[in-house]
Amino acid sequence: MAAPSEPEVIRDKAAMRAWSRRRRAEGKTVAFVPTMGFLHEGHLSLVSAAAAACAGPAAIVVSIYVNPSQFAPTEDLATYPSDFAGDLRKLAATGVVAAVFSPPDLYFRGSARRPADASGNGAISCLDEAGGDGHETWIRVEQLEKGLCGSSRPVFFRGVATVVAKLFNIVEPDIAVFGKKDYQQWRIICRMVRDLDFAIEIIGSEIVREADGLAMSSRNVHLSCGERQKVLHLLKLLTFIYFFFSRSRRPSLSGSSRSRRSSPLLTQPSLPAALHSSRSRCFLEGARWLLLPSVEGVAGGFSSPPRKAHTMAGGFSFPPR
């Protein structure tokens, strides 16, 4: 069997736009997967989702571009992992990727350092710091970018929304696929597409995890053993919270109508009133065990889980197995 051919690599914006228009004239659906490279199985699952979303002939484009406008100067733009040759081999092995768009730069550069972003919060991106005054136009999804990642990364979603809009204008896809690992980002892109009338179907693809449960990410290569264990403790905590509230919402199979209502933890207006239930005490004990090692532990020095498992109503045991 012949080895799969590598996808066509396109560097120029006008060439990429012309390529997509030719494929559409051939009756193909242009499906787009934007990435920053250093690809893993999570990225490849996005490619599979793009292929599955096309009912007929498809032309799948993957972009590889590390976007400077979403990084603050204190973040890891300079050390973001890269393996372009390896990425091409992985994409070729899928047998479905027709083109890779990897531009040298997507921004007009100026000569002066911009002092602050347009929001006036004093934050700047790596693009601003490196003479980004040549680029003046930004897209902000003002409400959805607040909170969560937006609180600690004030330029991040401005940079993401802007570069994705630029990529959409260049690639002109019919379909674009984003991973739900970056859930807030996915929601912001969906809102931007709705509000700005992009004629693009946005597909969210589920998280792909490594064997130990950690969500696949290009940055995982930078984690030390101790840091990885901390992340996994937080994952256990979130999993415990999810199952706790899932069980709390389930109606009882017997008893009065009152017993079939939601758990007091979900219905009481104040937290102290809810803490009297044994289920809540179990939850807090579980949260304490799961969270504190991730905050206080050091590499190789995490405390062991308690030997006794606490069984909650409905059969969910803690610690989670």
C-alpha cells in the first residue's frame, strides 16, 4: 500500500483563499480545523469530526499558526512547543487532510510598543509589545469573555476571536471544528459567528484524554511529574463534584413527593443551611481530600487517599474509583 501523501502546505493568504474557492467550485465542502501545531490525538479527533461532518466530497484544511495576540508578554509564546514536520506526518496519516495553512504572520506590524489594549485595563499582548501598533482592529465578545480564563488572561479572548475571524476570512470554510476542552473559547467563537453573520457551521468536538484522565494538550509536555499530579487531583475533585450534584438531582424511586424533590444542597438559599446533611458533609470531606493535596503538596509528596470509601445515597462511592 502506498504511503499517504502529505497535504499541500500553503503560506500565502491570497493563495489559501483561492485554493478554498477552487475546491468549492469543484462541489466540495471546505472543512476547517484551526490549531497552533504540536498535534496530538485530540487534534486528530477534530480532523475526524470535520470529515464526518461533510455529507459529500470534502476538502479539509488544518491551520498551524501560533497566534501572538492571544499571549501576554509573561506567557509562553517563546516556548510554545513546535514540530512542524511531525505535524505534517500525522496529518498525512489521516488520509483526509488536503491542505495545511501555515502563514508566517497574520498581522500588520508597526514600530512602536502599544502601551495598553483597547479595553483600558493596562494589559498588552505579545503582538502589542513587538510593534503591534500596525494592527488596530480587534473583535471582543464582551460578556462571554468575562470570568473563568478571561479573568486571569485579559488579552486572550480578544486575540482568539480576532485571529479566528481572520482565519475564517482567509480560508472561507463551510464548517469549522473546535475542541470543547477550551469550552469558553468554543462558546465565544459560536457567539462571534452568530453575531457577525459568518456563514459557517461551528462544530464542538468532545475532549480526548490521556490514559490517566488528563485532557490532551500540546502544553502537557511542559508539566513536571508533580505538576501533572496536581492537575489530576483537581480533575478528581471536579469529577466528584459532578457526580455529587448528578446524584443530588435524581428523584427518589419511593417515598413522599417531598423526598422526590431536589437535594437540599440545591434548593436551600444559603450554603450554611445545606451543610447539615450527611451528603453535604461527605462532599466537603471529599473536596478537602482532593483539593488540598493539589495546593499544598510537593512533587512526590502528595498524601495518600483515605482507605475508607464513603458511600453516598444512590451508590456513588468516594473516593471515585
